Amino acid sequence: MKKVSGSRQSLAASPWWARTVHQDRRPFLLARGRITAAVRGWFTGEDFLEVETPVLQRSPGNEAHLHAFATDLIGPDGVRDTLYLRTSPEFAAKKLLAAGEERIFELARVFRNRERSASHHPEFTMLEWYRAGAPYEQLMEDCAALLALAARTGGMERFLFRGQGCDPFAEPERLTLVDAFQRHAGLDLERFLPEPGADNGPLVSPFAQAAAATGVHIAEDDGWADIFSKVLVAHVEPHLGVGRPTVLCEYPVSEAALARPKPADPRFAERFELYACGLELANAFGELTDPAEQRRRFMLEMDEKARLYGERYPLDDDFLAALAEMPEASGCALGLDRLVLLASGARRIEDVLWVPVARPGLGDALG
């Protein structure tokens, strides 16, 4: 049996600030600093402006499965108002596009509740950038360049995570959702697509039956999006970014709340996600700029959130007003911590965080 060092053995019970634990983590943290500096330099070289947007927001985002942290803003007169820690800088960044900025990026601290695992953390750093007037395919090229940059800076010729390998210098494969479902789940996704804006109820039953036949557990109250997500997670995602990066693109429009429909086929949206080693790294859109359609989609998302979780978040009317002034643009959000994890050879996201968030009941212990 391979001998494990005492510091490694103590990781589960020891706090992150124990010297032996910190010394094990320190190479990953130093790599984080180098990679962050390289990313900043890359964007500067592409004529981007680095911006800073507020952590406190009127709305934390209006997607059904995003969970935020709420807090009270107390005015000098004692009046309380509920604000949220942002789940993304997206709303504020798009307001800057409406104000006239054309190329912007932010290394934003963001917060998501109900998320913690080897690849999730309740507080993390999101690299988000926008290009006014650019097609969303340009962001695919940006992502490929950033993967290679991070690998070179971290000294990694190959990414390895959970037994999967990926060449970060290889040209990413572009795979549509339709092709991915057919290849990895044996399902004809087009057959089950809901019509944009239509009542999707009648289509759920045959989709549920087809998904269940692949071994996915379907609950009685699962809607179309639930079934789609379960098939994606169970059958598709484990195969993405293996060998070389994968750009998973052309999502059903119902699964892209902030993305514009593809002009050639409005059943699908200009959305892609970037994967390496089966791990999602980035999510990108050709941005929707129709405020009425965006409001409609947000309302549908909040109805679904209320159905599933018994709560809803307010809409940011200021953001919706800004959409009417926003130019056509494409934007991408990339998890910097996950990128550093792969590019430094770390095992889990907490290895690349200088100070991880304390665990309930465990304090600063790492597990």
C-alpha cells in the first residue's frame, strides 16, 4: 500500500491554517496567483477594461436553480430592505455595456448557496467577460486561449481530474446538445423539444419514458427541464472534455434563460458550455437584448423556483430597462477556481482557495 504523508493524512481533521496542511496547499495557491496574473495580462492585451461591480444586488439572478444569500440593508432611518449577495456580476456588467463600454472583464467574488463539493464552493471567483458586437463563437476561441494560457502558466502539459485526462492545448471539439444526447444517451432530443413559449406539459411524459429507459430515475413531479438535466448529468457530462476540451453548444432555448435564439433555428439558443476532464468550466451566451422576452423568461424561471423551492427572487427592473439600450454582445462566465484546480494539479477546489469558507459544525477543518 502506498504510504501517505502525515500532513495528507491529517487533511480530513486538520484546519486549513495548520502549518502542515498549508504547506501541502501552498504550491497550488502560488499557482493561483501566477494564473490570475496571466489571465489579467491576456485581457489587457486584448484591449479589455477590468471593472468592479457591486456584490450587493437588488436581484441575485432569476434562474430557477440558483440559490442566493440574502441580507438586510438598513438605512440611516432604520428602514430595512432585502438585498442579495450576487450569484454573478452579469446584470451589472450588462448595464455597463448599455452605458457604452465595449470590452470588459471582472474577476468577481460570487456566492451560491446549497453548493459544496470537490468542485463547488459557496464563495468563489468568477471570471466574466463581454465583447460588444462579437459573435458568441469568438468566446469559444477566448476559452481555448485561456485554457492553454493557464496550463502553460501552471506548468501542466495535461489536465487530470477524477481519473480523466484532457489536453488543454488541443483544439476543442464542438458538440451540439442534439449530437451529445444521441451519442451518449441514445436519445433523439429533437423529438422531445418543447416549442418556444408553448405549454410543455404534453411532451414531458414521452420524454420521461425515454429518459427512464436509459436508467435515469424520474420523479412524478419532474418537468421537462428536470428530465433534460438528469440525462445531461448522468449520461453526457462524464464524457465531455475527455482527451481534449469540449464546447457543448446549441442548447434548447428553454435551457438558456439569458441567451438569444439562433437565427437559423429558434428552437435552440446561442449558448455553450466549456468542459475539460468531465468538469464544466465556463458558460457563455450570445446575449438576449429584448427586455420583454427577458422579463417573460425570468417570470417562468421564478414560477419554477416557487414550485420547486417555495421561494422567488425579485426582478431587477433597472437591468431590464438597460437591456433596451444594450448593444448586441456575447458574454462568458468561467470558474477561475476550477481552471486553477486543473492547471495546478490540485485534487479539489478547496486546495486552490487561500481561505476556504468554514463548514457547518466543522469550522475550518478540510474534508
